[in-house]
Amino acid sequence: MNTIKKAWSKFIQTKWLKYGIGAAIIGFGGAAAYDLIDDRDVYANGGIVKSFTAETAAVSKQEAAEIASKEKNSAVEEVEQEYTETGAGVYQVEFADDQDDIYVDSEDGTIITKEMLADKIKVTEEQAKEIALKEADGTITEFELDDDNAQFIYDLEVTAKDGMETELSISAETGKILSKEQDRF
């Protein structure tokens, strides 16, 4: 027995054990920090798998998942809290069986479908292109209508003669430029 105690004492004094413990602490600390800043909750088998975020909305992520699951009669895969252009909170709900995502209003729990969002589009494709070309001189090389944060947006790329690429996101509801990034190649 005395030999085992001596061997254990010698082992815990070695640098490799200390390095191993240090690496484990750093690894687990990094994973915990990532989960703290990650605002998504993942759902599987009808229940929440992880959640590290505090809820401030009237409707929780779990409630939004239940509302969406009943609406689509499908298992929820992921719920992410987002904010519209006006600052209203919504949950984007993704389903395990690849159905179209839906949004749930975080204040009253109402369902917001893509069809409902499409009804709010007031800016045409041509108007979005005009807005983009007023903001960035060149030729439109990419154009897409996409839904993001419970609103439809036009994602455009304008390429100038000198190679400068400008990526723009324009609200399909208001025509406001939501983001602009420039890259030179």
C-alpha cells in the first residue's frame, strides 16, 4: 500500500499531469464561454437540450418552440432569437424535417410565416437595384431576395470597373440600406 501512495505522490508531482489538468480546464472554460455567448437553443425530441441565455421576452424560446411545433405539426430543431429592423423581437424556428422556417413574435406568440412577410414587401426588385446603384457605382453581379430577422431583404453585390465589390442588404419593406460592405480584389 505504501508503494502505491509513493507512486501516486510522484505521479501528481510530474509536469505532465499539471499540463493535462491545465489543458482540460482551458478547454472546458472555452466551451463554457462559447455557450454563454451563443444565443441559440437547440431542441431535440420535444425538449430543450441546452440553454444558457436569460429570457427577457414575454414568450420564452421554449414556448416559441411549442407554438411552432403545434403550428407545423413537426419537431423543432433550433430556435434563435432575432430582432427586426424596428427592434421588435422574434424567434426564428427551424424544423427537423426541413420544412420552411417560421417566426414567432416574442411579445405575443403569434406565428409569422414567409407568406405574411411577403405581403409586407413594398420595394420592387427594380427599385432595390436603383437604390444599390445610387449607393455604389458599377454593375450588379449578384441579386437575391432572402428572409432574415422576420423581414425580406434584397442582398446585392455591385462590382465597379476597378474591381471594388460592394455588398448591400436593402429592406424589401422600407428600401433602407441595412448593411454595406466593400472589398477590393
